[in-house]
Amino acid sequence: SRLETAVAIHIVHAMVATAAARVSMSWSPVQKLQAPLSPRTSSAAPLSPRVRFGRLSIPNGGGRGSLRQAAAAAAGTGCTSSKTCASPRRKQKTCASVTSSPGPPEEETLLTPRAPPRVVRGVPEEFATLRKFIITSGFESLSTQSPEWAALVKDILAAIDKEAGLHLKVCSKCRAFSTFSRALSLKKTLPMTELAFATLCREGMQRQDGVIMAVMRAKQEQTLQTIAESLAMNSDELDAFPGITELRLGPNLKSIAACTEERDRITAQADMRQELLPVLKEVDDARATLQEWCNVGETHFGGQRRVPHENGTQLTGADVHEFAKNELTVRLARAVVQIAAWESRWSNGGRRLSFKEVFSIFGNPVWEGSDVIPLSKAVMFQDGCTDWRTELDDQPLKAEDLDAVRPMRVVVRIRPELEHEAGDTRTASVLEDGTTMRFRGSGGGDQLLPFDTVLDSVSQASLFSKSGVKALVHKACEGHTATVFTFGQTGAGKTYSLLGPLEYMCQLAADIAVHDGNLPSSCCTLMDSARLAKVCEQGLVPRAAQFLFEVLSCGVKDGDASCTVQASCMEIYNECIFDLLQTGSVSSTAPKLDVHQRPAPERGFHVPGLTQVECSTPEALLQVLRQGVAARRVAGHAMSRESSRGHFVFTIELPAVGERPGSGGRLVFADLAGSERLKGVQVVQHLAMSHHNKSLMMLSSCVAALSGCPSAGPATGGSATAPVPAPVNVVFRNSKLTKVLMESLCGKGYTLVLAAISPAERHTEETASTLAFASRCSNILRQATDELSLTSGAVGQRRPQTLPKRQPEWPSSCCAHRHIEGTTYGRSPWH
């Protein structure tokens, strides 16, 4: 019909007009973002409420439904349905529903325009780093805080600019519609606003988020690296602290600020930590070594399994583990003492700084162990320990050192106080010169006694290097007779100084551990250190035996025979001589030897029938020594649990082989039994004690005669009288001990007398007797080459002699001994 044709024509015109209106009314993305949120309050709406085309009034923004509604209104049907009424029944139903339902006026339903949906775009929440930097961080204000923050913001902006340029080259959408594209085309600064970033596509915002994250992570890593370098640790050690891993995973401006503040504090305190870094590193190294031995070393040599060595050194895995624990304890004690001294020197504005405050990261201590050992125990432990590495002295002496050796040398060793002697007043001490001793006798008043060397509470290694035994070994290799013998009361440390513990005689300094090559280097070093630490605890005889072969090897030329010595070991017990290298030497039926005078023209005495064992290696010589020491007679009493019941003599003969050094030389080591009182002892020991007290008294008489003293009785102090000639040959014949030591006291050669004393006040009488004997020995004049006549006394000028005062009730300078009854003494190596 004509009406339908007109309606169709009008519909076509309306559709064309609507499309043209939409093109003219299109907004840019920036205009959409800048539009207000509420359309009712907006005064910038660019469209009129409706658009008229002829007789049709089409609502603004309408689509097909709006066109149908307008056509229906123009046709007068009143049907506003957007669907076509095909069937009469459906058309009737729809129209009826429309016409029958009351509705608002036509002006509100058809002519009122619908507001377009206003969606304000922004940076999604998933790009948290980008949002925090642009919206909440206030990066513009960061540039004014410090040059460091200004540099960080500059780096971030430069990275954003670079990444935006790279992204626009590959993204056509952002290149057409983004604000960055327009800014770059106009060569303007990029607008750092959320609306500007919102014009980018999702990929563009994601890449900008990653760029900002990368710059922040680099800054934070740089800060953490500075912290690690200031604390002398690597990156892995730094990651072990709580919170560091979280900082690395999610860097932001807040975490960077915290890291920067912590870095400034740590770098400002770098000088304070520098003093303690070496000792702390030693503790950390000891911990790591112990841990590595527990993890790897014990799988090869765990428990009591022996660590094999080329020359037979006896060392077990338990020994290595115990050494590693002791080494860690020693270093911990040293660290605790130094930390306490360090804290007393540093303060911050009058406030004392603690170690944990300075050595910390974000409140977490960087070093554990400052309170493991109490300070008082650490001080006591450090005073009783020495670094064996600095005292391991096994190098031959120089010629100038040998020229200064005196034929008669006296060394006094003051042993440390034992537990049962705690609280006693010290009666003996050494002056700063190391050669003068201050002694306070029972009568009061201090006396200054000069000796060659005075050693107070030193280690075994220090005794070997400072006593002069090395020089005597050199002299024996040159063909002289060198003797070392100890003198002192029971429990003063004679046997410990000369022999050391029996279990420490099985280690060689020059030995090498044998393993399959799967052990790490730290475990190999630990095994060598454990062996050398045991070597340092050896006495003078084992150390001298090893040093002897070092000196002999230096004089042997290539192709010559190997170094071979002869060793013998005997004991003088109850005025009888026993060969300790024979089986059953300690039994009652053991053969007894005797001392005979050498045939003319030789002088002196010798023991015929004494077993001599040839030894060409240090381990063979130590094996002979261990056999002899194990066969000694020992007994326990109030002063010592393992007291020597006789005089122990170990002799090393160096036979003459061509012009080799050591031809005809001899090394003699004598461990004399201590003087004791007979009161309160058992009947079985009474005879042995009386015999060795008598031999010691005869030895004191010989020394008194050689030194020029009128008698061996109690000393009264002051200078010695003029030397009086004495029939020395008669005096030496009164005891087998004096016969054996005759050549050492008046013959050619060199002698070292080691006087062992206790500093406790309860042993004042015995200490005075020992010092009197040592003072007389220091006044004996000997000649290293020409023998003295056995019928003449010691001649020549003697050093002024000052003897310590003793109680007058003791009949002899060597028999004085205080017996303490009812006292239990703890186990001590000095006994």
C-alpha cells in the first residue's frame, strides 16, 4: 500500500540520517576519559535530545528498535515493540499488551534520549608496580629528597620512554590512539598520568610494568650487594637471613627505601666492624671445616678408625673430630674476648653499642656465637691455650745461634696451678726479661734468682723452642755429649716436660696421611693439623728424636748411607740398673746390670750388657722410646697418680761414619725421680723412696762440689763462698746415678738442667730446694772440648750465686717434701 511504501522510504532516510549523525557525534578516547562520570550534571553533551527527519522524531542514540518505534508511531499503530508482528494473533497480543498497559507520556518514552554508557578506563589492578609508581608513589616528589632518589626516578622515566618507543613500533592500535603516540610525534615529554597509560593496550601496560620492576630490582640488588660487601659475605650467605628473599621477589619503593637506610647504617659502621672481621672469619671457617668433616670425613674415618699414614702415625677419626671441636672452641673463646674488648671501646653519643646491634641486617644478627661461651670462661680458656701453629719450630738453627750456647745451661719451668691449689699464694714468678725469677720463701721477702731461661706456664712446643734442646741436638751431631736431665719434687711436671703423654709419642711431624683422594682439601688439612697439634704436645725427648733426623739428613750427601743411630733405655731402681728393652724387665727376676768404669785411657763409666737398638728412621726411634717408657715402674700417691719410682735414662748413640756429622756424638735424657718424704707411705714403696732420695742427695753433693759450695746443706742466701777443690772422683762413686751422669756434669760436652717447680705456697719448701740445686748447677763451669780432671774441683770465675732461703729443719736440699694427707688430687698431665 501507499502507507507502507511511505513508511519504508522514511525508514531508509532515517537510517541514513542516523549514521551521519553518529559519524559527526563520535568522540575521541581522550574526550571519553575526560567526560564527567554523571551525564545529568554534564554541560558538555554535544547532541540534542532528538533528531527530526521529516515527520519522524528519532531518539538520540537509537538503533533498529528506535526506528521501528518511530515508524510505528508515525503509522499510528502505537506499537513500540522491536519485533515484527507476523501473525494476526501475535500482532493482536502484542499490540493489546502495549495499548492496554498504562505508561508514561509519549514525550518521556520516545523523545527522552538514553545516556550513552560512560566507562572510565584506567590501569588494571594486575599491574601493581605501574599503578603504585604512577598513582600512589608521588615520584615527582622523590626527585627532591636526595640525589640518589632523583637518579632512580630518572632511570625509571628513561626506561619508560625507551620501552614506549619500542612498543609503538610493533603495536598499530597504540600507535593510532595512544597519548604516547601523539606525544612522541610532537616530540613532547610523555605525560606520566594514569589516563595516559590507560590509552595503551594491555600488552603495552604489561611491558611498562615489567620495565619499572626491572629498574627497581636492579637498584635493590645493588643496595643488597653493597650490604653484603660491607659485611664480608657473599650473596648466598645474605639470602640465608630472614626477609632478604622476600625483598628480592617483590621490590618496590618502600623496600628500596628500607634497603637504602639499612645500607647507610651498615656502611657507616664499617670501620667499627673491620677490627672483628678476621677473628669472626676464623670462627666461621672452623665451623665450616667441622661440618664438612662430619658430613664427608667421618664416612671414611669415623669413630675409632685409624687414619693411615705413610710412616705409621697413629691417628683416629675421633682424634680429628675432637681436634676440630677444640679448634672451634678456642676460636670462639678468642672471639668472645675480643668482642667484649671491642664493645668497651665503641659508643654512639654516650650510648654503648652492642655487638648484635652493629653486626645485624634488618634486626637479624649476622653472626651467632657471641654469647655461647661466658666471658669469664672464655678469658680463662684463652689464657690456657696457645696457637700451636706459631710454636711448631722444627727448622735447624743457624751458626750464630749455636756459637752462643753455654756448656751448662739451667732452665726453670713453673708449671700452672692445679685445681686443688686454687687459692694458694704464688711464690714464684718470672720477670719481663725472661731470665730472672722472683721467689718468696717461707721467711718472707722476695729474692731475685738469675738463670738462663725461666718459663712460666708455657706450652710443650714453647718449651722445646725456648729451652735450648735444639742447640744440644746440633752439638751432639757435631760429636759432643749432650745431656738433658730434670730435677724437682714429685708432681712438678718433670716427666710431662721430658716425655709428654704416652699416647702422643705415636705422631710424626713429617708424616703424610694416605687416603683414596675423595676427601676435600679442608678434611685433608684438618687431618694434618690434628697430627701436628699432637706433635706439639709431645715432650722434649720425642721432639728431639725427630729433630735429630732432620739435622742428620741435612748433613748426609746424595748417595751416602742412611742416618742410623743406636738407642738404649734403662732404669735405676733400688740402686739396681734394669734394661727396659728386655722382656720382663719389670719383674722381680729381671736381670740386673751394673755400672763399670771405662778401661784406660778412657774416663767415666758405662753399663755393659745394655741393649742397643739400631734406628734409621724417627718412627723406629720413637718405637724404642715407647717400649722403654711403658716398662717403667710407676706408682700413685697423694702427690701424683703416676709417679716414677726410679730414674729413667734414654741414650742415643751417634756412631762415627766417615766425616758425617754426628760421628761419636751422644744424646742423654734423664728423668730423675722426685724427692719425697717417707712418712705415711706404704712399706713396699719405702725402700724405693729411700734409695732414690739417697741418689738425689749424692747428686746434690756432686753439684755442690763442682759449683764450689762448701756443702750441700741448707742454703742461707747471699753470694756463694770461694770454690773449694773437692775429690770429685770419690763423690761420683757413691751412687749409680752420679756415675751415669758423671760425664754430663764434668766431662766434655753440653748439659741442660730442667728444674721443674710448683708456684703454690704449700710447696714452698720443695720449691726452695729445687731452686737451690738449680742455682748450684748454673755455677758449674765446664769446657765443651777438654775434659776436666776427676781429681780437681771446678775452677775459674763463677757467676754470683744467690740461693733461696729454706727452712732449717730439712737436713738436705733435695730431701725436703711436704706430704699432704687426706687430699684428693685431680688428674693432671703435670703429674
